[in-house]
Amino acid sequence: KMLTTNNKELQLGDIKFGIPYEFSYKIYNVSEHDAVINTIVEGCKSCTKTTISKNIIPSGASVDLNVVFTPGTLGKTLKGISIIYNSDIELKLTFRANINE
């Protein structure tokens, strides 16, 4: 693995239905080579939007993956995000929340 993160599963706690909630993951390149991010796949395209500051992460560097989650259902939820890099390597991230009215 070249890329790692500070927290593969974030606990967002209690958040409000329909209100955008912003958070981020710190992504680290722990290898001796550049990591090229090919795509970021959100498990829920309608409720989760991601942005990353750069698509090439040099050896030893880090970037922030910024996430905006807008809950569309009530109750407990688990969502996933996959970072595909260097053509076919995957870093899976998840977040959990309890959605209230």
C-alpha cells in the first residue's frame, strides 16, 4: 500500500437531516514513489461529494480529501468512498452517522 489515512472510518455522530456536513480525511503517501489518483468513487453519488487538492501525491507528502455529506435518510447510516490510484490500487474509506430531524 502506498496511500494511507489518519482514520479509515470516521464517526460523525448525530447530524441533521438535509443539512450539508463537511469533514475531511488526511491522505498520506508512505511509499518511495509518487501516487497518482485516477478517480474517487463515492458510494452515494446523490448525498456525498468529494474534492482533493491534487491528483499526484509525492512520496512523503499528504493531501486533504474534503467531503460534503448531505443526509437524505433518517437513522443510522454507513457510507463509503474509494480512492483508486496508480491505475488499480484502492484505498477504502467509510463514515458513519446518526441522522436526526
